[in-house]
Amino acid sequence: MKLKKQYGGVVVPLVSPMTADGKADVESVERLVDNLAKYGVAPLLLGTTGEGNSVPVEEGAKMIVAAKKAAAGRVTIYVGLGGCCVSDSHAAAKKFIAAGADVIAATLPSYYALTPEQMYKYYKELADALTVPLMLYNITITTHMSIHLDIVEKLSHHPNIVGMKDSENNIPRLEECLKMFKDREDFCYFCGCAANSAVALKNGADGIVPSVGNFIPKAYQDLFEAGINGNEEEAERLQQWTIEIGKINTEGLTLGESLAGLKVICKMKGLCDTYMWPPLTELSPEVVDRIQKQVLNAKI
């Protein structure tokens, strides 16, 4: 039987809705979070999908307040923390916690390539400073660095570091992580590469973090339940279906464009508008039309 840990399940990296005048669209945040929470799915605000490094801290705090209100105690509120200035990141974390963040998930400062010792120092000092639990957030596609596993293991014993969201698309690393942590009651592993959700759950992952869950949260909740209950055939079926759905807003697009495509689909579902936080922009009418037609054809 899988070990029950404090943190786990499906956590969706929430899009960050914006109004036409460049402010946080708190009403849309409430809709998005309520749509997740009714299936037992938690949000991760201000992550990569949420354009976290582009959202002003004060606007991000407003989103957290709205998410906390909409969740109404049903799910944990995870909040991403990025940036390159350490003191600014610490200050932002304090504001996010005051707004209602339950857990902070922090990426590495990414302008300079860091040594393993610098990675350790950054996370230890952040964990020492926070008044809520910290999760390591490994995402090589944006930071261009991988948190070394020996550093993860060392940090995993810090009393305020509770787990890692690992978005590195690396199956051998995933398997090694789960050998290290699946039986640890005090440290959880979340698979941040949605296409690897089923294999991660098969190997003992505690949670999955799929961006497409913004508009199909139940499908990922069903995938998670199948995975942890050993129904590998159903988990793999849902994995392949969600991979195909995910191609609608990613195929042929950059990461930033794929996030704009995700908002196109969310608008079709009545969840939020398509405005993007600068420097990202909305998609061309031709790409929007292609995405809309594929969504309708997929009947989702």
C-alpha cells in the first residue's frame, strides 16, 4: 500500500488571469480554483504556467487571496517563487504567505549558473526564513540548471523542506528520485512533467502537476487515482489521451506561446480571458482559430 503523506495528489499550475488594464483578474482566479477544488485538485499559483516571473508581486498577492477564498479550505494553496534577486524573493515570499500561501515552491535564481554548494545555500537560507513549508522546484527548461540529487537528498532533511516538484523530463532521474524518497514520510515527490505522470505514479510518486489540468482537472484526478491504486491500464489510457489533448496548445509553439494557447482554451470553457502578462503576448487570430477548432473536434 502506498505511504500516505501530508502533501500529494493532483496540483495544477494555474494560469494567471489578467484584465484588459493589466491587473489581476481575481474573479477568474476564483472560478479556476473552484473548478479544481470540486474535484479535490489543488492549484499552484505563479508558477511557470502562471507567468510567475512576469506578474507583479502585489498583483500576485491579490490572486493568492482570491484563490484562498475560493478554495475555502478544500485544498492546499501552493505558490511559486522565482526571480534572480534573493532579497526580493524573500520579500515576495513574505507577501505571498501573508496573502494565504500554504506552501512555497521555489525555483533556483537562474541568471548565473550555480554550483551545487550555491544551490544548497540558496534553499537552506530560504527554508530557514519561511514560516510555511518549502518545496524545491526543479525546472531545467527555464532555469537551465538541474538541482543535483545529492543536494536534494541533503536538503530533504531540513525540517522546513517538505518535497520537490521535478519538471525535468528525465525518466532515469525520476526513477532514482523515487528510490530515494517514496518511503520517506517527511519528503514528497511531485512529477512536474505531465507526460510522465503514469510512470511516476507507478514508481511511487506522491503527486502530479499537469498544466492541462486547468481545463480538464477531473481527467488528471482519475489518472492519479488509477495510478496510485495500481490500475496501470487505465492510468496509461488516460495518460495517452491527456498527451494528445496537451498537443492542442503546445504543438509547434514556444513555451510562452503555449501558455497563451492554454488561456485560449480556458476562455472557451468560461474560466478566464486571454490577456497575457508582458513580455508574453496573445496569439495570432490564425493560431487561435486552429486551437479552437481542435478543441471542438476533440469534444472536451
